[in-house]
Amino acid sequence: MMSVELYRRLRDETGRDPGWKGVGSLRVASGPARLRELQDRERWARRFGLDVGLISAREARERFPLMTDASLEGALWLPSDGHVDPAGLATALTDGARARGAKVLTGARIVAITVGGGRVRGVVVDSGPIACEVVVNAAGIWAAEVGRMVGIGIPVVPIAHQYLVTGPIDGVWRDVPVLRDPDRLVYFREEVGGLVVGGFERRPVAWGLDGIPADFTHRLLPPDWERFAPLMEGAVARIPALATAKAIRLVNGPEAYTPDGEFILGEATKVGGFFVAAGFCAHGIAGAGGVGKVIAAWILDGHPPMDLRRMDVGRFGPAGREPARAAADAIRVYATYYDLREVTAR
Ligand SMILES: Cc1cc2nc3c(=O)[nH]c(=O)nc-3n(C[C@H](O)[C@H](O)[C@H](O)COP(=O)(O)OP(=O)(O)OC[C@H]3O[C@@H](n4cnc5c(N)ncnc54)[C@H](O)[C@@H]3O)c2cc1C
């Protein structure tokens, strides 16, 4: 909710368009058990003031006509949802920060963090030292590496995540909603008249467990078509037009997963001023607005603005979690991401 609120106003505030498209989203039920789960989700979301509604299969197809009605039981419609251009968002956020006095250093690698008296005192970048009182470790798949600089174990596990980008498809228009079909493990959104088709496969693979290569910056992994094939099968079953769509590219990138599927946030108890905002489990873009807001408040006020204990950086103990166990747990989190689950108001 906080992210949507921020992304909506960024263009006016910064003069940069982050490419926010508030197209809404549909989460479809391909069976009665899923429909019951969606009913629970609807009740849960409404308690938090979210405008969501369960709609019929017919209404869902009116919003996304390319999907078949095969085993379609209904859908949860979230009108405030949407998608944003990640590069446009990063540019708008940095421009906004600069306009408020922030200095942005690009291409500067932190090689050490200075600690004294139990607190952060500064960082050392390749061009020299910089004194500071607070460091936010938002280093994505490198967060564990940066944590080790101050002796903090941060169990992020890079897991390869893929999506396919298709060429234009008749019947896909600019404002078509985001579509998620958890029973088929796939999600869809519009891109340049075609679809982005992604998903959470049952046999994911971790990557870089022995260390991330030093030159792995702004890079992707080679596409793994074999691993993507079962997802594509599910995608075509829901949207038959995909069978004849042109595949433009299969994007494969490592994403930071955690052993319990929750973000890793907050100040390390052992090192004052060392904050972590990492382990976003393929929700870093969706969550960035909210995470930025709560971490900023936490730094200023000395405590989180809400109960974030289930995401606390200290929950795995001071050493983090034994790497092999962390990897096995994170893989399980990824592989079961779309499983049916009990929806509780945590
Ligand atoms: C294929 C794919 C699809 C995805 N789809 C979605 C989606 O639909 N929705 C969604 O919300 N999320 C999605 N994600 C996840 C999302 O991209 C990430 O969660 C998000 O980009 C993480 O942002 P971050 O800032 O934490 O990490 P990153 O974007 O990885 O940034 C970390 C930065 O830290 C820098 N860094 C590392 N070490 C150091 C150091 N020592 N010194 C200085 N800098 C350092 C790195 O260079 C990097 O710039 C997807 C991910 C993938 C791979």
C-alpha cells in the first residue's frame, strides 16, 4: 500500500516518470480450494482497508479476455495494484533523493565498514574512507557479504528466477491487469503489447552459494529453457494465445531469498547504526516504497514504526543460519510460494 502511494506521486514530485501503471490485478482460482483461500484473503485484506473483491469467472474474463474459462472458479480483483518500470523507479527515487540533498555515488564499492564502541563509524569505498553514523545494507544478493564486514550473519540465498517476454499478442492492451494463476504457478503482465510470463517452479536452483563473482554486476544468468518448460505449459493452459506468441527473450536473474520467505529488516543488535533491508524474495520492487519508509522512520526514531518482529534481522541468531540449511529452507520457500495456505491476520 505504501509503495503504490509513493509510485503514484513520484512523477509529480520528481519530474521523472517511474512508469507506474495502476492497472489492477487478478488472482484467479483454478479450483474450489483456491477459491476458499481467495475468500479468506479478501476478508483479511479488507481488515487492513484494502479495496479488494472476489469476482466471478465471467467478470474476470471480461477484465482479461485472453484467459480461458477452463477450471476458472473466480478471481480476487485488486484495483489498486499495478506494475512499475524498475529502472524508471530507481531513477525517479535517486533524483528525488538528490533534490532533497542526498549525494549519490555510483560505481563505488564498499570494501570495509569501520566499527568503534559497538557502533558504525564509517565505510571504506574503493576511492577512500567516508565517515558516517548509519549504514543501510540494501545490497540484494550481496547482503550476506556486506553483513560479514561487521560480523553479522545475513542468510540471503540467491535463487534464479525467470520470466519470458513475448512479442505483441492480439488482445493484449496497455492497461490489461496483472494476472496471477497460483494453481498453475504463473503470473502475467503487459509489456509493449506482449506479455511478461513468470512463475515459481517446483525445482528452483540456488546460485552463487560459494560466493558471487566479483564482476557480476548488471548481469543476468543464461536462460534455462528446460527449467522454464513446466511453467510455460501452465501459462499456455491459462492463456492459449501464448502457444503461438513470439518469444523475445527469457530473462534469468538471481534474487535474494530468505529461509522463511520474510524480508530481513532492521538494526543489528551487535552493531549500532548497521541497518539491513534485504532478502526481498522477488518482492523488492513491490515492497521498496514501504521498506524505505519504515527503515527511514526506524533510523530517525530509534524503533520501527510498526511491529516488524517477524522480519527482524536478529531472528536467525547472531550467526545467521548455517549456509546449507539456509539454502535448503530458501529453496523450499521458493518452490512452495504459490501453494495453498491458511490466511491469518498476522
Ligand atoms: C527475473 C526477476 C523478476 C523479478 N520480478 C519482480 C517483480 O515482478 N516484482 C518485484 O517486486 N520484484 C521482482 N523481482 C525482485 C526484485 O528485482 C528485487 O527484489 C529487487 O531488485 C531487490 O532490490 P535491492 O535494492 O534489494 O537489490 P539490488 O537491486 O540487487 O541492489 C543491490 C545493490 O547493491 C550493490 N552492492 C552490492 N555490494 C556492494 C558493495 N560492497 N558496495 C556497494 N554496493 C554494493 C549492487 O551493486 C546493487 O546495485 C524480480 C527479480 C528477478 C531476478
